[in-house]
Amino acid sequence: MRTLPYRLSALTWPFLLVTSTTFVALMGCNATVRSVTREAKPLAYVGQVQFGEPTNESGQVVVPLTYVGGDWRQNSAIVPIDVDATVGDSEIEITVVTSVATDDDGKKGYKLVLPEDSKGEYAVYYRDPDGARHQIGVVRIEE
């Protein structure tokens, strides 16, 4: 009599995926999980971006960010982890990057970090992953 190889049911695959991802995260491999789930998001997903008061921290200008009304709040497992920024003469272009929440989540996704010599007034634009660009405000950095 011939035996057939053991096959996993369709419900077993999602269980194995969730279990293995959780195991990797618990074993201290947050960086690996982050790199696999890192994704730039469009402005529609992020919502309205509000700028806080710029401060100097460790030789950099830091502008706190708040996100209001975006779709990202509907999934508490995906959080902003970084803000990619490009600084020009009078413009700043940003894109918010999200990833799976891990125990080492800091506030890096909630602040815009600029070089120390960034002084003056900057028009801020949001760059969607598809290249679309949206003006979202103005940041004034005092001398």
C-alpha cells in the first residue's frame, strides 16, 4: 500500500506564518521584521501632517510631527517608524514610512530631523510613493 505525503491544510499556513513572525520578533529580530515590513505611505494614508515647534537636539533641528485623520490609525499593528526627508534651498520634501509595531518603537516616525544649519522658512511637500507631490505647510526655523 502506498502512502501519500503529509500535506498541511489551508488553515495551517496562516497559523505558521503568524507564529514564525511572532517567534522572530520575540527572539530580538525586530530589525529583520522592520526591514521586511517597511513601506512608504501616501499622504491619504498618513492624513493631515501638523508641525510642532522646531528645537535643537544634539546638533540637529527636530520638528515634532502629528498625524491627524489618516487611515493608518485603523490598523494599530502598523505604525510610523521614520520620516524620509530631503532639504532644498527653500523646500523640504517628506515621506512617512511605516512598519509592523515592535517593542523598540520610538518616536522617530513622529519627527522631522534636519541639519543644524537649516534656518529660515521652508515650504513642506509630501511625496507619495507614486511620485505625486502635495504641499502640506510651511516650517519656520529661527536663527
